[in-house]
Amino acid sequence: MKSFRGQPDFFAPSRPGERQAELTVKNLSLRWEGVSALNNIDLLIRTGEIVALIGPKGAGKTSLIDCITGAKIPQEGQIRFNDEDITGREPHLIAQLGISRTCQETHIFPEMTVLSNLLLARHPFYSYNIFQACFFSSRVRYNETRNRGMAELLIDLFKLQYVRKCLAGSLSYGMSKRLEIAMALAMEPRILILDDPFTGVSHEEVEDIKRILLELNETRNITMVLAEDDISDAVNISKRVVVLDFGIKLAEGSPDFIGNHPKVTKIYPAEE
């Protein structure tokens, strides 16, 4: 499998502080259809961390991610990213700041090829006009080369070579998950938020994805939030764990601390 090591042009910040990803959530509450999905949630994500966000189905994990990424607007509280208030901001503007996500159900373009999906995810990085395109100027050549290079690197990393020309809609569920994560990474995020990245994926694919995420974190200092129902896979590669239950933050701490927390063990009893 190709590595990010030795690829200085990709995911490498060009200016000091470009990888800064300080996310602060304060007193966040979300209610819809008479249900309290989130209740006074506080959360701090520091640059370079891998944080696991766990809890049973209906705990509020996706609702919290939706608020952070602009898909839902909270009734109370504030969300700040690198000291900038992003509460209620439109999703595409939040994405431009460097927050990229995946969803529980894969969001890919089924009628496009795998390669085309990745190139489409690179659209914020195309910076030339129609006049420059007509004459295939140096700016156009640079854009096309860099964006194609990123797509090819991600295809190699996620082992998508043999399906690169296949329609995304023909992929297995596990391969669709790989493609969606690769598309989120194609946006060169400062903070990558993955919602259920391991659910429904084979053990071998889970281990491959975990290796890629760990390498990205170690070599490029990309900050990550991994939301999962299960306590194992996301927690195994995380430095800190946040547990939600019924829209309330139940516990927070190191994986060892969370594994022995009495309130958490009631939700996730130890296997006999």
C-alpha cells in the first residue's frame, strides 16, 4: 500500500499554523420535533488529536456532528473553530474553513466513476477561469496535475486501483465507505469528522482504514473525530474519548479511564 510518507506536496501545510484545528463547543443544545437531541454539550478538540465520540444509537453523536458542520442549527450554545464563531454557518462555508465529514449512510455520486468522485471532491482547489482553460495555461496545468495527483494518491492508499473506472454505485458497501473517506480527505481538511466509519465494514478493511488514519495523524497532524456506536475500533486509535447518551455528555477521558468508568460500563458491559 502506498504511503503518505515521502509525499511532501500533499497534505503538507504551506504556512505555519495552517494545520491548526481548535474546535470548541459550549453549552450546545438542539431540540427538534419536541425531542431534546443535545443538552448543554461542551466539547474541546485540540490540534493533532484523534478523539473518539461514542455512544449507543440515538445518543446524539450525529446531531452534534450536524451542528458542527452546519447541517443543523442549535437553539442554544456556540461553536468556535480556530477562534471564529461558526454557529449556524452554512455547510459549504464551514467546509471551506477546513472541516470535512462523512455520513452514516455513504454520500457518493453513484453515476460517476470512482476517479471522477475524487476529482469532484477537489473542486475547491480548481482556481482558473475559462480563458486560462482554453489556452491550457501554466495555472491550468498546475491545478490539473496537483488535483489528479491527489486523486491518484488516495486511490492507491485506499486500494481502489481496480475499481477506479467503475461506477461508484456498483461498489460494495465497504468499498463505498473507503471512497467516501477518501473524498473527505481529498478536501485536505484541518479536521476530519467520520460518522460511523467502521460500521458494516469487514475486519480487514477496518484495519486498513485505521492504519491510514493513524499515519495521516502522525505524519500530517490532521485532527480527527471518529463517531461510532461501538466502543472498540474508534477508541483503539484515539487519544481521548467522549461518551454521549440520550443527548448528554456522560463521560470524557483517556481510553483506559473510559473503559473503567462505571456509567460507561453500564452501556458497554465487559464481554465475558
